[in-house]
Amino acid sequence: MAQGNGRAALVTGAARGIGRSIALRLADDGLDVAVNDLESMKGELDAVAEDISAKGVKSAAVVADVSDKGEVDGMVETVAGELGKLDVMVANAGIAQVKAILDVSPEDLDRMLAVNVRGVVLCCQAAARQMIEQGSGGKIIGAASIAAHKGFGLLGHYSASKFAVRGLTQAAAQEWAEHGITVNAYCPGIVDTAMWELIDEGIGDLQGGTAKKGEIMNQFVESLVALGRVQTPEDVASFVSYLASKDSDYMTGQSVMIDGGVMFS
Ligand SMILES: NC(=O)c1ccc[n+]([C@@H]2O[C@H](COP(=O)([O-])OP(=O)(O)OC[C@H]3O[C@@H](n4cnc5c(N)ncnc54)[C@H](O)[C@@H]3O)[C@@H](O)[C@H]2O)c1
């Protein structure tokens, strides 16, 4: 059972996938952990919060849409109230969509940017305000991607949204350094989650619908990943554990590849 270490974290989009693994890992590290997701994921979200409590640390489950400023501000206030403070914000929630750029509608673009860019900006702002008020610094961590370093065909507007997260990370690191707040982002590769199921299906459909479930993902892994296996959410969570810890105190403004060797910086 984890020994509480007096620090508190909030992970958005944590009902499943990478966010869930990050939340559980931070609880193993001894942090109190609040988890967030959409109303439609409430059952899964509550189950994650129960798994966190079972590790012997405090937990809270807060439903909010990260693209809505009022809901984000309310979420951070609730978390600071329930856990006593906020030391680590992981702006993990994100969406993907497979579409050729010529077919991306204004509505597709707005939805992508609302969650992946506005959502991350709002979560970072609300967390930074809380941390500045507390006066003891903090760690702000965003979800970027290998697609924040290289645009991928059929994921054009997704890639654009992740490049934006990288830009925000660099700027926020400079603005908030004086408050002892570091800002970094993790850049996963091909992680076996519901998001890649969607990408696998989307690319398969555009290629004529003959590929079996998982076939496209496996092709990407075989052709792109040096370590030769698909990434697990835990592979991401162990790196975010480092970003949330004191060990990363001298790192800020970085968007770091944790991808099994797809991209090389
Ligand atoms: N899976 C990958 O290969 C991969 C690679 C690189 C980066 N990422 C990024 O990592 C993050 C997590 O991805 P994942 O694979 O776990 O995805 P996922 O789809 O499995 O989980 C994302 C979670 O975010 C939630 N969410 C979506 N919109 C939300 C909103 N407006 N407000 C609150 N919650 C919302 C979803 O309900 C879901 O539970 C995303 O930002 C994604 O872009 C994923």
C-alpha cells in the first residue's frame, strides 16, 4: 500500500487509457490523486477513483469537460478543496480523428482544437493560478505526441493540435518559472488504447476496409518502432511519474519523446 507523501495531483481524461495509468502510477508514488473525465465516462471514472483509494491515498472523481472554462475552473477548485491543494496537473485529455486534410470540416477542426488545445490551455491556466496562490511551485504536465514533432498524414488537424501543445509548453515554462512551476509534455508513440483503435479503424476504412482489427496498428509498430512492440499506457505513466517528481526539478519547457524509438531528437 502506498505511503501518502502529502502532494496532490489532478489527471484529466483519466477514466481509461493513458490517463488512467498515470493516475494509478501517481497514487503508487504516494500522491493523492483526483481524476477527471466526461459525464459519459462517470462509471469508469468512479472505478479509477476507487482503485486509487484502495492504494491508501486520497482520491476524488470530478466530471468536467476540459474545453469549458467554467467547468475547468470549478474542477480545480473542487480538487483543491477535496485534496487540500494541487501540486501536479496532468492535462492528459485529448481526442483524435482520422481524416484527409481536404475533408476536414470547420466543425471537425473546431472540435479538435477545443479539446486538445483550448482544453490544455484552460487546465494549465487554472492549475497555475492555484499553484501561484499556494506559493510553493508545482508541476504542469501536458499530453503532446510524436505528432507534436512531425505531422502525420491523415492526422493533420490532430498533429496541428499537438504542435500547439508543444508551443504552449515552451511559453508557459518561461512565464511561470518565477513561481517555481515547471511545465513539460510527454510525447507517446503508438499506445494500445481506445484512441489507437479509432485510428486503426479510421485508416483501415480509408484504405478500403479490408484490414482486420489491429492490422494497421501492427503495421505501424513493425515499420516505425525501433523496440519492436506496441507501447503500453504504463510505459507512458512511468515517464510522467518522473515529470511529476522532484527528480525532474531542473527540466522545464520540454516535450519529450517516450515512444520506443519512433522519433530521434
Ligand atoms: N494512444 C496513443 O497512441 C497516443 C499517442 C500520443 C499521444 N496520445 C495522447 O495521450 C492522451 C490520452 O490518450 P489515450 O490514448 O489514453 O486516449 P483515450 O481516448 O483512450 O482516452 C482519452 C480520455 O479523455 C477523455 N476526454 C475526451 N474529451 C474530453 C473532454 N473534453 N473533457 C474531459 N475528458 C475528455 C475521454 O473520455 C477518454 O476517457 C491524449 O491527449 C492523446 O492525444 C495518445
